Amino acid sequence: MTPTQVWEGYNPVKDPLQSSVQSSAEIGDLQVTEYFFTSETVEDGKVRVCCRSVFKKGGAERKPTVIVLPSLNAKCCDEEILERITNNGYAALYVDYAGIFPEKELHTTFPKSLSFAEAEKAKENLHFLEENARQTPWFIWAKICRRAITMVEESLYADRTSICVLGFEEGAQLAWILAGIDGRLKTVVPVFGGGYTYYQGIPKYLQSNIANDEEQRVWIAGIGAETYSRAVSCPVYFIAASNNTVSDIDRAGDILDNVPIPQKGLSISPRTNLQFSLSSYKGLECWLEIFLKGNGYELPQMNYEFINLDGELFLRYKSTELPKSFEAYISYAEIHPAARDWHTLDDPIVDSNTGDWLFKIKFFDYNEQLFVFVNSTFENGIVLSTPVLEIVPDTLKITEPLLPRVKTSRIIYNNALGLSSSAIESDSLILDESLLTLVKGPFDIIGLTATSGRIVSYKFGKSPFSAESDIVLQMDVYSKSARTVAFNLLNFEDKKIYSASASLSGGEMWQRIAFVASDFKSKDNKSLQTFSEIEKAVFKDAENVLFNNILWL
């Protein structure tokens, strides 16, 4: 079934909503209301949807409204986004489209015949399909969301001509579906979800996109976000993360290429997984200001290509509007996007003949895959990214000298590397990259630290030393006070976390700590075999602890 066939005969405004207020309260200057409405009625009962509206009191004006669709693994930071939305003058409608909070008294409920759409059951098989796309959780959820749009249209607080859907992870996939089927939206913002869910965990550059079986083809054709993207008719701003574990950043450009209108943008948060970078979030605020509150504008059109210039490799970039600033990133020879170690590129030079910007690409091997993207911030604050671009230098007959790859180097990190390719994460939705910094410790030796959050490294499994069974991981650490720090080593393929900890004595001295692979245990008490299995390292409970000279011995 095509999307047109899937939705044939469905009318999201035909039946009464049967809404009922469960609670309404004034919290500070906010009006917060929780209520239910009916999404659909089937033979054995009704789908009753729980939602919450939040908006600032006062003023006769109806407000542009953002419908928030959370992840199935909803987090505390959902409250953060609601606060930020309402502080910017919007109304927000938070929709529990899947019974995401069954432990709460108020949550969405489904009759037995549609219980496959309950969050806990659906997470076991997000590609559940009976006879056709109408018998999938996604179709049930999309109907709920379309009824939520009707709910907003009928509310007294909302401007029915200015409705946005802001979706996270699974909610982002739904945002794509809604943008392709419901013409009542003014703009959509999918966050950390860009279709191609059948290929989750399968890198783009490892396997073809061609569907492998009939059920897969039916699912993609009827309810896949990548299919609906071809019919998007409102401006779309896709916010992605360079190291996202739930959505393949390499396919972000593919789904946007499907969108048939020019009002589309991509923003990539560098060195993050499930967080906005601060600049990316500011770009979102500007997008909503222009495309939800306002009437939009003609987005800059960017063109980019790798070129051979006198035997050297460059990324040529040009834009119809002059960016205020650039940030460009490169990763080497890692086809798994979530495990990439991103390095910043030098500022571009200007081609004196064309006025284009040229980013110099340095590399280690003519036959190694390189991955590059550029973030551009424009005068109005919108951030637009190129897709992640892939190149093998030899395909352009590049002849420039290679960077020396020191295979004998045992250094994972020392302070001479500064903040280059280091990363940080936190529990907040928005990541302030300035929390990762360099600080002087005893004897004026500089160390890497996070003033809040957790240091992250993607370097541990990259060195050939990491595969040696008897290798020792050593580091110098400084903590002013006695404490215990923890280290989590992650393997994305088997989804295991191996943990170890170290006790720091405190005082004005650097302390040397060391581990072997078997010191790290999984939850089921299995030991890590070699460090080469690791794709991501997280330094926990280490705020304001300084690290230096992390190396293999």
C-alpha cells in the first residue's frame, strides 16, 4: 500500500474528540492542563490519548503552538524543552502517543485489539506488521498525532494557522509522516530521527538500501518516514547528532534529498549522541521564530564538492548567502557513524577566482574513507549543515603527501592535543560545549576536565595497541578531594557496557591509575576481552577531575 492508499477514507476532524479535562493549574505564570481525547473507536473500545498543554497566561492573542512528540524512552529533559518553548512565547502540547508512561495514573490507553501500539510492546518490534501498514503501531500513533493537531485547532489558546510538530527519536519519525500527509502544519522539526529505521545499526556504506523481503517493502512503502518525506509540503528542519545511536547520520542527506520543496534544512550537532549542541539549539529557536511565528524566508542554497586542486584534496563550498561563521569536521576510516572520532578542520581559504571557500582536507591513506561535514551559521542565527560527505582520496587521483600515521604512538590523549576531538555529554537536552575545558593542576600541568557532565572519547579502540591482550591503560589524574571515578566502555554492536572504577586519594598531586581489559565488567559480570572491542569511553562521576597522559603501556 502507498501512503495514499493507507490513509484513504481517514478524516482526522470528522469524529468528536470527546475531550475531558483531568487537571488544570496555574504554576507561576504558566497554565498547565492535562486531559484526554479520543483518537479512534474500534469494536472493543476507544483509544484515549493523554496530553498536556502548557502556555504562558495573559494576552488575548492566540499563540503559535508546538506539538511535542517524545521518544518512546522519554527523559526528564522533556520538561526542559517544554519550558524553553513556552518561555519563547509558544504554546506547547505534549502528546503521549503510545502510553509511554504506564506507571503514571494518567497515560494513553489502547483497547486489547490495538495493544500492539503500547510503547512497551512496540519497542520489542518497531516493525510489527500484520496484514498491511494499517496494522502497525506507527499508523495508530500517526492517527493519534493527527487528532492532536485537530485538538490544537479547536483549542482557545492556539493560532490554528501556526502549528509545528517537534518530534524526538520515534517522535521524529512521526513528524516526517505527518509532514507528508497532513497539510495543516506550518513547519516540522524532526530531532534524532530521519527514516530508514530498517537499517538501524547497518551503516550506509556497508550495505545496500534495497529492501530485502516483502514484509520490509510493505512496511517501508506504507509507513516508512523516508517514503512520506517525498510528499512533505511544509518547511522541515532536521536536527541530527554526529554520533547518534538511533538514527544514521550518513542517511540524513538522503531523506532531505527526498523532500520536494526548497524550505528544508539540516543541522548536525557535532560530537553528540542524543543532545543538541548549544549552537544547534539556537538554530532551532531561530527556525521557529522565522518559520512558525513568521512567514519564512528563502533559505541559503549551499553547494559543495570534493575537488583535486593541483594534486591536493579540498572541499569546495559555496552559498547564496554569506555565513557568519563556519565549523567543519572530519573523521577517518570509520563506517559506523556513532563511533566516529570527529576532528575540527582548519578555517577555509577563499578561492580568488570564484570566491568559493576551500577547506583543506589532510589524510593518512589514499584508499581510506573520509567523512566530512560543515556547519554554517548565518546572520539570522539559523545553522545549516551539509550532509556528511564521503570521499576516498584515490578516486580523485590525489597525489599530495600523506599525513604521517604514527602506528607506534601509544598516546590516546595528552594536553598537547588540547580539546581536539574531545567530547562531552550530560543529562540535559542542550549541551554546553564550554563545560569541556583545560585547567592547570599541580606543578602547572594542564589537564582535560568537565566542569559538569561526562568526558567522552571515541579513540580507545582505534589504536592497534588496543587489541593486545596484555596491554595496560594508564592515565594521570588529579582531584583536589578524595573521590571515586568510574569509566564506562561501550560496544555498540552487542550493546554492552563494561565498567571499572578507581579511588582517588585527593590532595595537591597527580595520581597515576591503570587498568587491564579484564578490570572492566559488564552487568552480567563478564570481563572485557580486549580494548579493541570498545567504540566509546565515558568518564563518569568525574566533574572537575583533571586527566592527562592517557596512554597504552
